Amino acid sequence: MTASAPVHGTWEPHPATRWEDGFLSGNGRHGALVFGDPHAERVVVTHHTLVRPGGRDRRPPQLAEGLPALRDRLLAGDTTAAEDFTDGRPLQWVRPFHPAFQVRLARPLGGGAGYRRDVDFTTGVVSTTCAGLTSRVFVSRADDVVVQHVDGPGLTLDIDLDPRLPGAPAGLGVGHKAVLTPEGALLSLRARYPDSDRACTGVTQVVVTGGTTTLVPPGVHIEGARSVLLLTRVRRHHGELDVAAEGRALRELPTACDELLDRHAALHRTAYERVTLDLAADPAERALPGSELLKQPHSAALLERLFAAGRYHLLSASGLFPPRLTGLWTGDWNTAWSGAFTNDANLNLQVSSAPAAALPEVTEAHANLVHRLLPDWRDNARAVFGTRGVVAPAHTDGESGHSYHFDREYPLHLWTAGADWLLKPLVDHDETHGTRDPRTAAALAEVALFYEDFLTRTDESGHLVVVPSYSPENRPANASWGTINAAMDLSAARHALRTAATHHPGTPDAARWHALADRLPPHRVNEDGALAEWAWPGLTDSYDHRHLSHLYGVWPLDEITPYDTPELAAAAHRALELRGAENDSAHGHLHHALIAARLRDADRVAHALGQVLEGDFFHASLMSAHYPGRDVYNADAAHTLPAVLIEMLVQSTPDRLVLLPALPAAHPEGALRGVRTRFGAELDLTWTRERATAVIRPGRTHRVDLRTSSGTTSLHLVAGEDQVLTLRTW
């Protein structure tokens, strides 16, 4: 190991002129995006609830009556039968996520000497220093408020709340209010959505120490102050918000920035510091600003910092909800793909590290979203399929869980695997912590009830048939999008039924669900020796696609492994070899890496990581983009990368531990500390070129199989007794 340690933050010597490069803070409800020059700092305030109202019919399509005829046509060989299985409406995006406004702090032009901006991942504080002035911004997890504190000699500032952000609708009804208070001032901004009684209102309490404060509508002018504290909250509401009541609530908070920070950091720091990664990077590279480090894609220091940044941003974006496509942040009302929660890959990839990376806060946020939307999932099952139980949509805005985002090319209303994938992190959490959340057990039972009613057709061999079936977001080379027996649907149905049964042991339901799972057909291996994306005769694979849905059984499930199903694992590996990257989406590359790690292919993991690190996917903020060249602000790569790095070092199931399954040769030395396993143990792993040491701290007594490059060993773990293992690295 090097004498220095990984850096838990990042910094830049220059201002962020683009909001995409702005440093980020958040508490899972409010977000703050900090950018601007030394004389005009801007803090874009966001909130998870901010989605535009309106739109057309957002109910799920009432199609159940026509389902039997569709099944008949598909089973009879009509490969385009599903193309007209809609209610005729055009594709509707979910309601778009948008920013609230920007808090603008302007000061007179002067020297810009000594400029530096930092973000401290351990506290969530974004700091700017320049010419004797210091600004700190963080979003309190304890008090749910955006905190800005500025100090310096003889501060002169103009402060206002500005709704003028890119893409803001022309019909936005904006109202400002500013009043002087004994502490300084109270500012508010209401933005009413066009043709709606809904609005979002931001309220900022300005606390001024020293100097004078005067109203300069719509803001205030401060002169000669020693420090200024701003406390901001945003509400989305019907009608009018009681701004006076909001102001009173803000005045009840402490007015000392350090006290507010201590209350927040006690929660944030505890979560962030649970897991760390050290790749023995060059100390000189660790000291570089993020923008310079990004120019060295093969640097171990870059991976260390992106791991740290990914955990920081994931934690900061998770609270009321898990992260959206943009996490919790955007500086533009025209957020790509509506800034939705996209459930057919993106959300699932982003939260995938949470159990192993010791972030139950993220899993709880994910559970909040799932349980909030379950009633709408029931509507989807009834309306589209005429069944009991639940079917999750491929997209949601956080308000509606109805399936209405579909068309001929993306028949997402036919996708039935979503509920299983969305519940998988909750099952992993329970396994990790040795608990059984009754809400998860109840939701699993509803998924199983859906399959009981849905799986009614059989093939010539007596196997159940998943029809209609859809593999996101791909199609066979010789058929349309809605088909039969997509591999993902088969894996999800099997997993959902068996998992529901294990959560309801000894019941008639469990026996019935196990029997139903046993009747599903096996996966098919195609003429290329690859796991077929559709386990139905005559359907030909389309390999060049960013989604890897058909390898769902490899990752995140444990259905296909090199240990239990070596022949299927070999076929899955062949499918991975043949898979193209299509449009170079970041989520596709990192999904590829996660599957490769499960299949013990270190070279393929390294190649997939290289595609992202060499493809200019990261902004100076260390938030990522969807495409190469920093095209389209998107959190997929930022939030998924920690999961890839953990999976290449440590994998676990309730009965298995795999150490160093896919360690790239470029990282022959390092340490991963604090990772959690699904059999209830905390683990520290250190390695060099020759050997590795694992310290296992079991939380419960259990026997597991240990898999390493040397083979298999049985471990008997006793709660409270540390076990130290030594093994060869390669």
C-alpha cells in the first residue's frame, strides 16, 4: 500500500461555467447543484417530487379481453401479432422531472485570486474559496434544508431566487415575494405550472450577521456583513403555500452553520464511511483535480475517486425515492427521457451496490418507491392481463406506477419481469441483514399470484409458456418485439415464484408456487452455442444491443453460475462475447461488466470499464453522461461503477462467498473494507500480487462455501467470531 490514502472528495481550480460540471449535494429529498463564477455563484435547487403535471390518459390500457386472441396468434406463428395489441394511443413519456429555481449570489467584481472549489464526500459540503470569501453549501439529512453559508470581510451580496433555467415553459406563472425580518429577510418564489392548479414554491430564510440588509425586489442587497446564512426548502403543492408558516419553520432551525452541519454529518458521514476502496494509487495522481484525473483513464486513482464519488452521489440522491436517471439533479427543464425512474435496467443498475456497499439508506429509498406504487401495479395486472397480483411498469415518474409508456417498437406494457427485478434489492437487503420485511414478503406473494393467473398456456412438451413476452428493449432478428419466452421473463418468473415460496414457508401457496416454477421451460442454447434471448424455436438472436436482459439469470440473479450450472454459464459467456454495444450507452457497458464479473472473466470486466473510462463519460463534477463525449447528463455510470468494482472483488449469496473472481491485472494491489455479504457478515479484503487476506466478521452462525482460484472450501462461521483467510491472488 502507498503511504497516502484514497481521496474522499474532489476539487477543481476553476469555476464551473456549465451546470453539468457543478458539484452536487443532496439528502435524498432536496438536491443542490453548485456552479458559476466567483462573482455570481448559482445553486440550482431540486426536489424529488418536482415533476410537471398534465398529459393525456395515463391509465394502463384495458387490453385483458383481447389477451387470449393475442396468445393464439403468437403461438400459431404470427410474429407480428403484438404490434396492434394496444389501445391506439401514441407513446406517452412519463411526467418530466425538473429543477425548482436557482439561488443567485452576486458580489461586486474584484480579484479572483486563490480560487478553488471542493466537494467533501464525507460531509456532503461543497466549498468555494476566492479572494478571502468562503462559501459552503450542503443539504441537511437531519433538517431537510439546503444550507448555504458565505463569510468573508465586509461582504457585499445581492441575493435572489431565479426561475430562469433552460427549458422553463413560457406559461410558467412566477410570483416573487421578499420581506425583511429581524434575522435578515425571507424570500419566496412560486412557479405555477401552465394550465394547472399545481405549483412549486421555494422559501429561503436569509440570516445576516453584521452590515445592512435592504430589499431590492425580487431579492435583497446586503452590505458590510460578516456572514450570510441561507436556508431553503421547496414544496410542490396545490393552490397556494403558506409562505409565512414555512418561514416560521425555517426560523426554528439553528442559525449556526457548524451546528447544522454537525447534525447532518452525523447521519451522512456514518453512511458514507462504511465501505472504502484503496487501489494503492500513485499519491501524485490522488492529489490531482478531478478534471485532470479524468484524462488518465488507466489511473488507479481515478477508479478510487469514481468509486468514492459513486457511493457519495448514490447516497445523496436516495431518501424519499432512489435516484432518477439524473440522480437528484438537473439544471434543465428538458431533462432527457423525462428524468424518470427507468425500471428495465437503469434504476436497477444504479441501486445494485446498495446491499454489498452497506447503504441500507438507498435500499429503503428504493422500497419507498416500490410500496408507494404497488396499487398502480395491481391496476396494470388487471387491465392488461386480467390477473390478480402486480405488474411493474418500465417507466415511472414517482407519482404513477401505471403502464402507459408503450408503442409498437417498445411494447413495454407486455414486460412482466419488472416486479421481480425491482424487488430483488429488497430481498438482498433482507438476506444481508438477516431479517424478513413483511412488506417485501407481501409484495412477493402478489408477484406470484400474477404468475399463477398468467401462466396458463403450455407447449408441446407440457412446459408453461410466457406469452406474450418481451425482452427489453430488443427484438428477434426475424420477428417483432412482442414474442414468446424471453429468457429474462423465464428467469424472472422462476425466481419470483421460488422466492415468494421461501418467504411463505410451509403454506399451500408455497407448494403451489414451487410446482409452477418447476413447469417453466429451461433456457435454450442457440446454434452459436450462446444462451438464446428467446427460448422458443425459430426466433433468431439480435446481438448488437445495449441491453443484456437475457442474461438476467447470471446477474443480478444466481440462477446461472459457473459453480452450479457450468454448461449454462458457458453458454451465457458465449452470448456475452457475441453481444455488441449498439449505441455505447454507459449502462450497457457496466451491465456487461457486472455479468462478466459473475462469469469470472476479468479481461472482459476490464474492457467494459475501459469503454467507460476512455469514452469521456464523466463531467468534472464526477457525475456521468449517458453517451460518450459527455453527451446527456445521466447517473447510470456514476452510480453503477461501485457495484462493478465490488463484484470483481467479492460476490456472495446466502450460502456462498466468492473472493477475487474477476480481478483485472491492472490492479494487483488493494483493499476493500466494510463490504457486506448476503450471509450476514462484514468483510475486509486486502490483496497483493501474490496473496490476499480476508477478514470475515459474521453477524450470524452459518456454513458457506468459499470459492477462490484455488477451488472450494467449506467455512463454518460463528456469530461474533472473526475469521481470517489467506489465499493466492491468481
